[in-house]
Amino acid sequence: MNCTTQLLANEQMTDLQKRDLAHVWHPCAQMKDYEKFPPKVITKGEGVWLYDEDGKRYLDAVSSWWVNLFGHANPRISKVLAEQATTLEHTIFANFTHKPAIEVAERLVRLTPPGLEKVFFADNGSAAIEAALKMSFQYHAQTNKKHKKRFLALTNAYHGETIGALSVGGVDLYNEVYTPLLLDTVRSQGPDCYRCPFNDKPESCSAQCIQYVEQDLAEHHEELTAIIIEPLIQAAAGMKMYPALYLTKLKALCEKYDVHFIADEVAVGFGRTGTLFACEQAGVTPDFMCLSKGITAGYLPLSVVMTTNEVYDAFYDDYGTMKAFLHSHSYTGNTLACRIAQEVLTIFEEENYMEVVKEKAALLNQKARAAFEHLPYVGEYRQTGMVGAIEMVANKVTKEDLPSEERIGYQIYKRALDKGLLIRPLGNIIYFMPPYSITEEEMDFMIATTKETVEQFFAERGATYEG
Ligand SMILES: *Cc1c(COP(=O)(O)O)cnc(C)c1O
């Protein structure tokens, strides 16, 4: 049957839920699912907790999609936001500037890998990816390399939802229907450590799988402008984690073949992987680094593309040469967002958050491994920094997948929500990456509730499906 507002709403729903379903189209969702599982109406956030209109609370174990770092309604951030809002909320950024943007740029240059000297502001992750792709292409066009006009990306990559970003993405679920619209990208087999084609173990891994990219570079480098990659974690792919050595080798290949390296740290930047930026662990400076999500700790949309003086210089000339980067967004360099980003960096420094992240990641690792590794159907628990993922399989030895039509991750997500825990599914993988401010007690609740939910789900499923 077709969707109608009447069909969506039902008697168990609150007034706000009914009004939401009458007009709101939610992201990344089959809206029909909302008939049976309407959206939670959140009225308050505090620390790691979200409160709904009935006062029920949920532990936000996914940092509201990667963005939250220091808890909801963080008093320190809320205070500077209020102050900034009464002084200057936003200004055009062409030929205008403001202190928060200048300070954020200065500090990001200091904190990111050496050589990234210029900061271009945009307003969300996908927009930063688009800008980096365009800059890389235009750089080559303006340095006598017009033949360089394709991108190379990894299988299962995720770089956002706009057409350019989708073009370098490789998650069929998001891409497939738009295929006729997308750029012709060279796609290389990416790392897959859980099902390593070389049967390597993490301890002895020498990133042999880099050879797939190497082959494609050898074949296509003449026409390639850039490689784009999610450093250390291919997130939307199912939290596929791989060693830093892969990035070190990739950087060397990019230099050898004269192809830009675009590091998409939209998800992993700002401490998620255990270092402030993931590229640090590989000791590489990319040609472009895209940052967003955690940059404002979940307060306002903001993103940046960082690049080198070498790239910048290829655009720097008299106006008449038409070499400028004529790209802009209305909310480019939004003052409120920049003021918050400035405070986020101050909090990292003053509250010693990188030490906090390291300690909590170690604690999480120890507790989560003990809880999950021995469970039936749990093929692997993997973790990098403050990101943990449980991959569920039909058979722990053969690593055979569970049938996707059962939507097992989604079932577990729904059950966990009933118990006051917000984790998220990606197919048969469930993941958490809580705010860094999570306490040990809250971490225990997160792990125990996840474990209980997984166990109960498979116990019931076993009875129904015998499997
Ligand atoms: C979320 C994400 C993006 C897109 O950012 P949006 O702000 O959602 O547009 C790009 N790359 C990666 C790796 C991401 O996780």
C-alpha cells in the first residue's frame, strides 16, 4: 500500500510523533519502518544521555553519529555559544573574516600533520569532500596535467552523499541507484582484516593488500588526480579497521605515481582513533585532509579542507588568469560554529582529552573483549581508539555471513533502544563510539546492555529459526 499520513500514525503514538510523521522525512530510513517504530522525541540531552518526552533516557553510544565528543549540552560549550550569539552570529566570508575562524585555522595548522598550512572552510563533511576533489582536479589542470581527471577510491568506501562524494563511495546500499549519474572512478580492493585474503594476523601484518591499489596506480596513474581514503577505519563499510602501515605505504605510492592523497578524516578526526588525527599514526601528511563531525563536538555543522602551500600556490595568481578556487557555501566559516570549534580545541588541551581518550579506549577494549568475544554468533569484536564494533556471523569458523534479509543489526538496535541504549547497526555489525566523557559506570551499562541484547536476540532467534 502507498504511504499516507493516516497510515503512518497510530494510536500508540504521541502527538509529537504523529505530527513528525505527517511532514518529516528522516535520513537514511525507509519511512515505512517508522509506522511500527516511530521516532523518539528527544527533549533534553545531558552528558551521554538523551531524554525523550516521557522522561525515558537513552545512552547515546554512537555520539549522535560521530559528532558528540564531550557530552550533550556541555556547559562549557553552551556558554561560549551563548556569548558568541549575542555578539556576532555569522558574516559573509568572502573578503570578510572573524577571529574565531582565524584562531581555528591557526590551531588546526599547528595540530594536524606538518605541511598542512591552508584551511578552507565549508559546512558539512560531504561539502568538504566535494571541495577537496575539485581542488585536486583544478590543481592538476593548472599545473599542465589536464590528463589527470579521475579519482581512485577503495571498495566499501564512504565519503558522503552528494553526487561527487557518492562517486568516490563504494557502499552499494547508498550508491547503486545513482550509478548513471556518477563519475567514472577507479575502484581498488581495500583492506579487509577480518577476512584477510593473505591470512595475515594483525601482529605480523605487512599490509600486503596494498598491492591491489599499487596495481591500479601502475595502470591508471597518468589519468589519476587523487586517491581518497578513510584513514584507519572504513566506517560505513561496517567499521572495517586496518593498520596504519597501509597508509604509510599508500602515501609512498602516491608520491611515486604523482597522485594526490586525500585523507577523509570526517569521521575519525578529533581523537576517535586514539590520536587527535588518524594520519598521525602513519606519520603521513596527506595533500588534503577533510575534517567535520567532531570539529564542533556535535553543536553545529562545520567542516574544513586543509591543504599544502604547494596546492594553494597553484591557485594564486592575478585574477585575470582565472586560477582562483571559485567555490563557496552560504554558511562557509560560520562564526558560531568556528567559535565552538575553537572551544573544542581548548577543551582537548585544557582537560587533557587525548590522555582521557587513551585511558578510556584501553578500558573499553578490556571490558568489551571480555564481554563479547566468547559469545555465539560474534565473529569478531574489533576496536580502534574509541570505536568498537561487533561483527555477527552465521559461523564463527567459516565467518559465513548471516542472511541480510533478517536485518539482524536493526533488530538488535531496536531491542537495545527499548533498554535505554542507542547503538547503531550496519548490516550484521553493531557498533558504538561513545562520547569521550563517558564514565566507567556508563561504559559498563553500554557493554552489559549490548551483551544482554545480543544474547537474548540469538536465544529467541534460535528457537524460531533453529540457527
Ligand atoms: C559522515 C561522513 C562523511 C559525510 O559527512 P556529512 O557531514 O554527513 O556530509 C564523509 N566521510 C566520512 C568518512 C564520513 O563518515
